[in-house]
Amino acid sequence: MSRSRSRTPASSGRSASRSSSRSRSKSRSSSVSSAASDPGAEGLSVIKVQSDEAALVLGRGGSTKRKLENAADCDIELVNTENGDSNVELRGPARNRELGRDYICFLLLNKKNEPLKLNPEDREDCSWIDVPQDTIGYVTGRERSTLHALEEETETLMFFQDKDIGGSGPRVRGQQDEIEKLIILGPTRGRRIAQLKLMSAIESKSPGFFLDHRNRWNLDDTYGGKLGLTTVKMTEAQFTYALGRRGATRKKLERASGAIIEYIGYTAFISGTKAERRRGRDYLNFLLDQREGEVNVNLDGREDVTAVETPEEYIGFITGHKGSELRSIEE
């Protein structure tokens, strides 16, 4: 079987050592890795599942299978057997196949409304976030649509640790002050993006939940300096300007700096390497200075700036009406 799959390093943060295009044998003769002695070598693992479980792994239009593949970074195929059940075939390095098996197990437990007994501190592929119970509906969306979209965007999988939260079971009523733990599984950078986006959504519905309680951030792990954290406080007017229409300005800051940038309340959370965070902070400050008047950039020692001399009479032509031409170039 030959398959080609491309990955986006900016969103997943996965090792570049894995090829985005792989060619593999279609043989299903063994459920044991053909390269067990080398954890980085390609291999095959097989999980036997019932037909109803196979449907859950596949998801509507194959959407769940794609999320599992992206989160575990391995290829997954469903193969029908003669007795009417199915085999789930996982192809990739041993570590990725192990993650794939785990994620399928967690998925089936969650879909069957069974408790997910998982300690995030015991896993390197796991983060978590506190969610106040009165914001759960907002965070998950109708029929879990909001979480599904976020999982797709960040190449992660998310499950509430309580079996009755986010599933089909009854929710606890009359306990709006309770906090539930949302588990996030997948690549490091994707998990951090998901954490910050969820924090932003929760803070908008429950002001002060995170900004007034730093102990709830759960952002201390820098993953070897790759995902440190810098914060910049803004006024409401500055926040509106730095956000832009439908978040367009924030996204441009994020792309230009290479950092993860999310606004939680009126505070900018900038995550990434030291260089990425410095660029993100500087670009945000340049933007806020621009709102007040002229921007002065010290070019000394900066490798991320190119200065272009522009005749004064051409400035209006280059910028366009209200800066529209420059904004188009930035996009």
C-alpha cells in the first residue's frame, strides 16, 4: 500500500525526521512490528475491533481517523475481516503506533461513556486545562462541534476526564462552581495552541478565571525552551486594535514572528522559543506604537528587519487607501 501525507510543521511541531510521504507493504500477516528492534523504523501493528467500534474509529467521512492519524503521526487503515469484525492497522515508527493504540483506546472509552483514568503528569504527549462547569457548553459547542474544529486545527485529541462531561451521559446540575479537567493529547506545539485558545474562550465567558489565578495556567513546562511564555498587558482599545477584524491582525503577528500568540482577556500570551517570543513582543509593541503615532525601530543587531528607502512622494501610492496596499502585502 502506498500513501502520501503532508504535515504542517508550524501547527504540529513534529520531528522533521519523519518523511511526509511513505510507501509501505500491504501485508497483514502479523500484528507485531516488523522492525521491533528499531523504535524509529517503520512497522505494522494490528488492533482487532468490533464493527461498531470500527465505525467510531472511522467517524463521519473519516474525520475521526484523520484526527487519530494527525495526533499520533502514524497511518491508520480499517480492514474488514471474514467474520464481520474489523482490524485497525497502524503503520509507522513503534512510538507513534503506541500512541495510536492509546488514542484509539481513549476514544472508545470516551464514546462508550466510560471514565478516562489518565494522569497527565505520567505522559509526555499530554497536557490539560481546567474548565469551569458553567462554560463547558460554550467550549464544546453543539454536538461537540467547537472541540472537533479545534482538534482539527491543532492536530490534537481532547477528552474530559469525567465520563459524563462532553459525552452523552447526564451532567451534574446545580454545581456551577465545579471545575472539570480537559485532557489534550498530541504534538507539543499543537497542545500549547489548544491550551491558549481554550483559555481565551473560557476567560471571555468567565472573566478572571485564568488572569486572576495564575496557578490555573498550567503553562510552566517550556519543553526544553521551545515553548516559553511572555505576556503583554494591553488596554481595551489596544486589544481591539491588536486583534483586528476577525482576528486578522493577531494572525499576522503570529505568522510574522513564528510564535504562538493568543489574547486572553486584554493580555497577549506569546509562546515559543526565546527568539520567537522576542519577535512576537516587539512586533506587538511596534503595532501599538503605530496606533499612537510614529514607529521607531532600532535596526542594530536585528536580523529580522529589512529597511527599504522610500521617496516621500510615493508613500501614499505604496500604502494605498488607509494602508490597504500594505495590508494586502502583509497577508
